[in-house]
Amino acid sequence: MNYDGIVTQDTNRDPPAPQLCCGREGFVRIPVLTDLLDVLLPRLCVGCGEINHDDTFLCGACAEGLKQCRLSPGAIPLNGLPVIAPFEYEFPVSAIISTAKFRSMPHLFRPLALAMYEALVEANLDGYPQVVVSVPLHPSRRRERGFDQALYLARLVAGYLDRSFCPRALKRVRATPPQKRSNRQQRLAALHEAFGPGPQAARVEGRRVLLVDDVVTTGATLEAAVQALLPQLPAGIVSLVAARTPPPDTCAAAAGSPGADVSSADVSAADASTAGPPGGGPDNRCIADKRQS
Ligand SMILES: [Zn+2]
């Protein structure tokens, strides 16, 4: 993947999506107009916030930082659930995700979605996913944010995979408060029966499911979503996220990273203290936990 070309249209596998250019959503590339906008409205790097003269979302330094956040290939078991993530939730990944979510710039997720697809391929699963499902936001949160980030990522990944996407296999039946400072047990309690089967739930029966979310911290949200899917008897479930919060020993460094606006995110580097170390080695099972709730 060429992170320098983070602008979009980075692959022919892209599913239909908004056409973008020069980091300003909605603008058509017209040289004179672009030059004028550079003067009136300088492009800022999404990561560090500095003026960026390149035709990308990230300056060169932040693009290099993105490469440094790449995780080793393979699924990591998180409380029994195999989870694949291309990136550690550190700067500039944290800044990209925060900006995308809280400034309603979903197109910034596009390079992360491509990296997720690559990480899934690199994980070399025993059984390839047959259907893609996203962890849904509650409708009230979705209205507030303007879009559902997991749905956006899942739709892109399904396009890369050429697999069907079932955005309504799960539904959020109960809104939950922000979990930033909650530990795993508190999160599990808050998320109890927060998800339920949606109108497309039957489409996961007997199929290997790829469950997509943006960030994993303790794994409680993914676990709650899995519990809601299991009664539909999927053949297996593996989770794919854009970023994983770092192990506790790297929290301090991540929190001190420039531009790491984790305070406004659903997760923060500090939450990693409750996540526990990833532990274990690569686990390529395409699931496996067939417990019935
Ligand atoms: Zn930068």
C-alpha cells in the first residue's frame, strides 16, 4: 500500500464511494481553483495539523508515522475472539480516526479500510469470510455523527473482498454511554443486550462472518456483538478493526504523541490499561467460538 497516495482512488478494487480530491471533500480538481484554495484555505495535515503542501491528507512525516503503526500480520485472540488489526491505535492513526469520526470526514477511513483488507489477506485465515457485518451505532449516535464509521469501513472492505455486506444483520437495540474510562467488566455490563439480530440476521447462518469495527480496546463491544450473532448459527466469526489500542507499557508514549486527540475519541490510549496485553501468538482460526448465548 502506498501511504503517500493516501488521497483515494488508490486501487481499482474501490467500491463506489464519494469522489474526492486534494483533501477537501466535495471539491472538483480544477488547477486554478485548487491554487486559489491553497491561498485562501491552506490544506492542513490531518495528523499534525500543520500546513501540508502535498496533495495528500498527511504530510510526509505523518505518512511515515503511519507506516510505523503497522502491526505484524495475524489474528490476535482478545478474550477468545480472533481480532485482526492493521494498525496500533497511536499517532497518527488515532488522529485520523478522531478527525474522521468527530469532524464528519468519513473519506479519511478509506486508506484505513484498504489496510484492513490487506491485513485480512496477510492473516491467511483457514477459511475466508463469506459475509461482512458491521458493529452498528445506535441510531441516535449515528444521527449525531452523521455516519456510522464501522458501516463505512465494512462496506469498503466487503468491496475489496468481493463479498456481500449485510449492514442490517445486527442492530443496536440500546444506546450506551461513552466507555472511555470503563474497564472491561464495566463495558460488558453496559453493553449487555445492547445488540440484537437485525432484519438480515438470517444471512449469517452457516457462513463465515467478518465482523468489522473501527477500534478495539477491551474487546467488550465485539464480544457483545458476537453474542448477538451466535444464535443465528454462523459457521465462524473473525473480527477486523482499523486499529487496536496499544499494550499498557506503551500508553504513556501514545498519550504524549503530538496531535493524538484521543480525548475526544470513543477510546483513548489510557483505556489500554484495561485491555490487557494481546498475549499469545498469531491465531489464524476463522473462529471458532460457537458458544450459545
Ligand atoms: Zn503531519
